Amino acid sequence: MTLPRLLRIASPSLFVVIWFASAVMGQTETATVSGLVTDRTAAAVSGAEVRLQSAERGTVTTTTTNNSGIYVFPNVQPGQYQISIQKQGFKQVDLLGLIVNIQDHIDQNFRLEVGSVNESVTVEAGASMINTMDASVSTVVDQTYVKNMPLNGRSFQDLILLTPGVVTQTPQANNPGVTGLGMTGEFSVNGQRPESNYYTVDGVSANGGATAGLNMVIGAGPSGSVPTATALGTTQALVSIDDLQEFRVQSSTYSAEHGRNPGGQFAFETKSGTNQWHGTAYDYLRNGAIDAQDWFNDYFGKPEPALRQNDFGGTLGGPVRIPGLYNGKDKTFFFVSYEGLRLVAPQAATVTFVPDAALRANTVAPLNQVLNAFPVQSPNGIDDTAHGVAQFIGSWSNPSSIDSTSVRLDQVVNDKLRLFVRFSNVPSKSTIRETQPTGGNPSMSQTTAYTPRSYTAGASSVFASRLSNEFRLNYSSNEVTARAVIDSFGGSTPVDLAQLTGSSVDSQPEVILQYAGYRIVMLQQRISAVQRQWNLVDTVDLSWGRHHFKFGIDYRRLTPIATPPNSAHLFDYFSVAAVQANRALTIAVSTVPFYPLYTNFSAFAQDEWRMSHKLSLSLGLRWDVNPAPGVTQGSNAYTVQGSGPNTWALAPQGTPLWQTAWYNFAPRLGAAYILRGTPGREIVVRGGGGVFFDTGQQQGSFGFDGPGFQAVKVQPGAFPSPAAPSPVIVNPPVPGSYGAQPIVFPAHLQLPYTLQWNASIEQALGSSQVLTVSYVGAHAGRLLREAQISTPSNPNAKTFLFVDSGLMSDYDALQIQFRRRLSRGLTTLASYTWSHCMDYGSQNYTLGYQRGNCDFDVRHNFSTAFSYDLPNLGENRFQRAVFHNWGLDDRLTARTGFPITLNGNQNFDSATGQSFNSGLDLVSGQSVYLYGSNCTSVLQGMGDLLPGQGCPGGRAINPNAFAPPASGLGNAPRNFVRGFGAWQMDLALRRDFPIHEGLKLQFRAEAFNIFNHPNFGTISAFCGGTPGVPGCTNRQFGQATGTLASTLGVLSPLYQQGGPRSMQFALRLVF
């Protein structure tokens, strides 16, 4: 479907719904300033001239009040402004110091006094912090927090968590090859899946996440459902923290202008130059010598590895001036930012299962060379001699680097036209040693490099005093490469698997030992991918009487490319005897690059209607069109046709994976009523609801891992000779020999949607403080799911992977937020959420579904932050030198535990042909949890802990309380057990040293997890054992296997919340 055709379809729809449209905050980063101008009798004053002047840039925009006395300034950049109002017969009014935040809708009213226009009345801005225009639930994190908060890794994930209803992805979702950077999201917002959030920078999409090779098929990256990130998972790929002006998180019932995904809408605004030269130069240093040990390093008696960090850079902004040629004051501005990171980060002590000494000695050549390439078992680890497997307990350091550069130019052509362009380039690289939680072992060293680039242009135009336009155009790319090699580590002897097997350097040779609940992997590979995006956003603003209309379109085109290994040779061993005799099941896989094409089109119309001075109403309609993926070159993926599983056969090449749904109209409704308008004591009640669609494309790339793109051949063999040579990919595939598992999409796949509603009451506590209490609800329907379906009677294929939309979730929450803007040196933001989330499956990739608590169902979640400029004490020389210019910044988070999905064996339902996780049966008379000395005694008695070891965190899930079911589904409810809660405080102390007027040096000392509180993450949830027999045989079942920081995923463990105390010192030169 071409864009012109979409526009032809969209246009009549927009005109039909014009009177049902809603406005509040734009998808672009700009704000709206409006208000009512009256005389002393409260009569509207029409024709008054209203001037809005930027304090930083000097730019002036002028409008006049309409017949209703209303003025509107749309498309206002965040910053500080002055408003002046003139009308013959009235005194001039000048309002100073008006602060405009990203996507604000400021209601600033004026009352004019009779007098000469040459007389003026000057007032200080005191715009209400109360939202009087709509029902949206949102949080602004302004420059005070951005520049002062202690941010681990100078990445702003911690600031996002200040929003009510936002929690991290569960640490239980740490699933190698399925979750992780570029594949899954980091945050669940009000019960939505983590891949349902939408990030924008300067008004355009920043959902450009990617990962290398076939993981681009499995993950949500190709469909533009996860944000761009560096190789460490940090946010410099979006915007460096010193380049960030501020951001807003909209979490519920936002306007029709927002959408594409139904989760959080994260909007970031970058800095621009001003009439004053300003900039920074900084260096943030860390050294592990002053940090605490990771809890598991102490537990296993391993020394803390080296930590060295140097995070340095600077910014410069101002007017463009070329002496003798051009003076850009009030017209042309630039802002340049650079940030560099050189890091050696510690890897916490980790348990990896490796072949033990006996298995290595008793295995024939040349397979024994592969076993000797694993680290040697640790003397203080458990040795499962019956299965030839032992623990290697190791700790080491991983090197990384980032170079983030951005340049922005702003041009004020005149008071009717403003332009800007921005370019960013953020190459980054990270080398890690693999662990079993990441799908390998420490002898495998993988280097991953990311290079995201972004080009954005924007134009803000004023056609008339009541008509304006906002335009954005963006091209982005994100190149990813990954290479895994086998080197010497932990007493291992390196081996080149490609050389031994006679494979090419672009192949993936792999040896796997999987039996008795173990999965031990050795592989090497070289893979790559790239994500590319075009995004066009255009919005028209029209002010008409008491209505403020807004119309717009948003078109996005994604063209990812993934380059997997050209072939893979897998050698699977399913018993000790098979390993010793080198008797493998060999799997040869051939793959080719794939080139999906994703498009998204949205159109909206909205109206902000000031019905009276107390009541504002917003109504809106959004139209979302999200077709099935196509291709930019080569063949498209296949789906199937047929009346049912036993007759399914591949559909002809070119058949869309599913038919485009054209009727996804999403109405939005909101209202705000001012109960009391007394300045400093205002009370507003708000409420609203709406429909929010998802793209439904997150699993659209699965077909590129199916017939026509992959061929698989399986047969017995022995290492290293590929007894099954690389099979030939046949396209179009031959029935009965498709070469890979077919992927099934229903012909009429319906987009997932969410119904959201809320009711809030806001109370002003003086001019600078607001308390908001909200009820937030959401019901999601048609959520994506997978099913593995066996079809023994189908002559074309014996198994199919079925992807459709049919799951549901429900979320209810009480959310409380306190906000204090900067007053008397103190800024505060505090949020509390009491919530419950239920669903039938929380992840897009899970097989088998059962209603229960959501994976990210956190019942109690509290976060707070404050920034305080301490009062200066004394005025003599000594007191000024010691007690002046100090500041204190703090952030505290605390939450209860995430649920844990207990895993049994994969079972097959003959009635439906579907595979599912059987879960576990509860064993009567046994406590679900073990605590303290009892936990230690029980697990040591089972051999799960060595003498002298205790239960991590003093608690474990009792292995004797569960049994794999003899048949069917276990009776233990889904997600009824819980992991550990977590709390952490980060603290910064700063001191400014004035050097000259406008020039200062700032010293900062920052401590992350200052109290060194241990926070535990992933709980081993696979039981193992014999069906129908009580007890779990997995040696780690029910135990915490790592700290929260090391198991949350995506973000580097050093910078993730939940790690040991870490200190950081910085010097910042600010002018």
C-alpha cells in the first residue's frame, strides 16, 4: 500500500471526524501556550496583541485574541518565555519567567486593567502546575533532574522509573536467544508488554533497536518495537545526557496524536543553542578499589575483578557568528555534544556448568579437544559425576567503549518560520565472556558493535494567527555486528571449531551437551544486521473560537537487513555415553540474508474545547494502518493456506502473511473540571478513556526463519565431520520437504488493542507543589501468542508454528504522585503505585498459556527523587569558602517482588496438537518457601549447596514442594510464587566553585546503592525430575542465581539497578 493511496483513504475519514477530534500534547516535542484575556468585569477582550518572546533565543511570535478572548501559541519549544499583551484602552501586561516544558499545555489567563497602553504591569510567572485541559496521565522530568540526578552510566533509565505505573522487565525473562538488547523492551507501563512502548527524539521515532543475525527474526527489533541503544544498552544512542533538555513519559489515556504502540510514550527533547554562549566539559571517573564487592563474589570467595571507567566529553552552544560576514543573534543557533566512554567493567561471580575432568579424560579425540576448550571445573564447585558435569565459578572484566556525537542547527527565518536539523552518530562496542544465562560459556568471547546514526529535520510554520504547521522528517540507521571466538580462559585450551569442521569463517559450528537438565554450549560465529528507518510527521494546528483543532499524519518505513551465518553445523549429545563415544545427532542448517519491509501509517484529528472557564473537553480519533511485512528485495516470507492443521500447505509466493486491517479507529475522550480556581489552592478532577492499538508486527519476521530461507537436515554423525552437509535451500519449497518449520499467520490477523481509562484528582499545595491521586485501568485484547502445533497427518510438514492474536490482560492501579518544581532550591518528585495485573501470557514468545499474575505484576512500587541546593551558611571569607554552593541529589526506589513462572517439562496435547509447558504439581505438606538455617539445611542435604554455603538472600523456593506432573498441566497456579523485592538509594553530593561570572567548576561525588543493599534477581525456575515423583533435581532450582543488576538484561550490569555499591567522581566545567 503506497503512501499516496493511504492519504487518499485518510483524508475523507479525517473530515468526517473533525468534530470528534481531541488535542492535548503533540507527538512532536513542542508545547502549546494558550489562555483567556478578560477585562475587570470578566468580559472577553478580543483583538488584543499577544507577544511570546524566548528569553534564551530572543525570538518573538505574535498573535491576537479571537472573539472569545482566547489566544493560542502552538508549536512552542521548551524553555523560558515572556508574554506581553497590548490593547488600546488597557495597560500593557508583561509576564516574566514562564517555564514551558516538553509537550506542555499551559493555560495562562490574563485580566487587563483600564489605562494607557504606555503604562505597564509586570508580573512574575506562576503558571499552575495543574493539568486543566485533558485526562492524560504523564510525568515531566525537567532539566533540574537531568543535570543533577546521579545517573548510573549517565543513562536515563532510572529517570523513567520515576513515573507511576512503570516497572522494569522481570529478571525472570532473561532467556538467551529470545530476550535481550534489540529484541525485547526494558519497561512495562501500566501492565502493557515491554515491546509496546514508543520512543521519540525531537518528535520522530527512536524505536530503531536491532540485534545481529537470526535474533532479528526472533526479536521485536525489525518491526520498530524497541528503542535504539548502545552496545551497553545505555541511552546515549537516543541522546547523550548533556544533550538532553528534558523528557515526558505519557502512561495512560493520552491524546489521539499519540499511539502506534499502546504502552508508554517516551518523548525526548534535545538542547538547542541560545543567544548566550554556553557549554560544559566533564570527566566522570570510577575505580573498583573503592567499590563494594558483588554479593556473589563474596558468596563464592572470588575477588572483585578490575573496574576502570573514564566517561568524558563536553557541549558547546550559542549563536552562529562569522566575524565580518554573519551575525546569527536571534536567528541562527548551534549546539554540539560529544561524550566518550572507556570502560573495563567487572562480571560478577557466575556459575557455569562445564564438562568435568572425568568426562574430558574418557572422551575420544577429537571431541575431547572441544571439551578441553571449556574452563576447568572449580575446586569449590559441585561435581555431578554421574553426568560428567561440574561447576566453573569465575569472575572477570569486560571492556567496552562509546563515542556519542551530535550536532544541532536552528534557524529562525522570521516570526513565521523556524527550522532545525540534527545529526547524531554513536558508535559503541562491547566485548563479553558468555555465561550460561547468556547462552554459552566463558571461553567464548563475543564482541558486539553498534553504530546508530540519525538525521532529523523540522520546520515550524505560522500561516496565520490561528493556523500553523509542524513538520518532521527523519532517516535513521543502526548497524550491528557480532563475532564470537573461542580463546583461553580458566585453564581452557582454545580450539577453532571452523577449522576442525572444515567450515567457512561465516559459518556457525556448535557443540551442545544437553541431558539431565543441563545445556552446555560451545560455538563460534560472525553475524550482522542493520535497521533503517524513514519517518515523516506532519501536524496542522487551527484555533477557532473556543476550539483548538489539530490534524496530522505519521508515516514510518522500516527496512531491516539481517545476515545470519551462511551455514550452521550442530553436534548434539544427549547422554554421557554419547559424548564419550562421540555419537552425535548432527544438524546442518543453511540460511540466507533477509530483507523485510515494515510500514506504519497513522492519521488523527483532535479538538481541545474550552467549554467554559471551568470545563475543558477533549475528544479525538486516531486511525492506524499496519500491514503485514513485505520485502525490499528477494522473496517474501511464506504463510500457509488450508482449512485446518492437517491440510495446511504453503501459500503461493507473494501471498501476504495477513490481510491489512483498514478499520482500526481509536476514539479518545477526556475531560477536566476545575472545582476550585483559587491560585495556590486549585483542585481539578479529570477523567477519560480511549482505545489504543498496537502494530501487531512484533513477530512478523518469523517467516524469514522458515521455508525458502532456511534448510535443515538431521542425521546421526560424529564430530568434527559434518555427516549432514549443508542442505540446499529450495525456493519455492517442495511439499513434504519444506526444509524448515512453516510459520502460520491467520489470514485476518487482528491488531492487538488496549482499552485505557482513568480518573484523577489534583490538588495544588501552594504555587509550587501538586498532589495527584489517580485510578488507572487497562484491558488489553488480541495480544500476540505462539503455539507449536504437531500435525502427524499432514503430508507437507509434521509441525507448524502458529502465530496469532487472542490473549487478554487486565490492569488496575492506584497511583499517587507528588511534584514540587524548583522553589527555595528544592525540587521533588515522588510516585507510588499499588497495582494488580492479570493475563494469559506476558511475553510474545511463550508457548502455552494460562491465566495468572502477569510476569511484571509488582504490587507495590515506590520511587522518589529530589535535588536540593543547600542554603549558604555565613558570609565571611572562611564560611563562603567552606559552606557555600553545596547541593544534594538523591533517588530512592523500592518495590515488592516479581512473580516466578515455575517450569516443568514440555508436554504435548494430542487433542489440540499443541506443545505447552506442563508447569508443576504442588506436593501437600511441604512449605513453598525455605528460610534461613532451615533453607541451608534442606538444600545442603539434597546436595544443592556445598558445606559452608547458605541460601542466597536467606531464602529459596522449596524443591520438595513440587513435582513434575505425571500428565497434563500441573496444579500449581501460574506465577503464584514471588522473587525478591528490591530497594536502592543513589546519592550525589556536589559543590560549585565560581571562577568568573558565568563560569564555574563543579565537583560531584556519586554513590549508587549507597547502603550496599543486596538485591537478588533471577530465580532458577526449571524443576527437572521425574514426572509424578516429588522433588526437583535441578541443583539450582528455587535459588537466586545472580544479583538483580546481572540478570535484568539489556543494560550493562554495572549500570543496571540492583548491583553493589559503586562510587563515581566527576569534575564539570560549566559556562
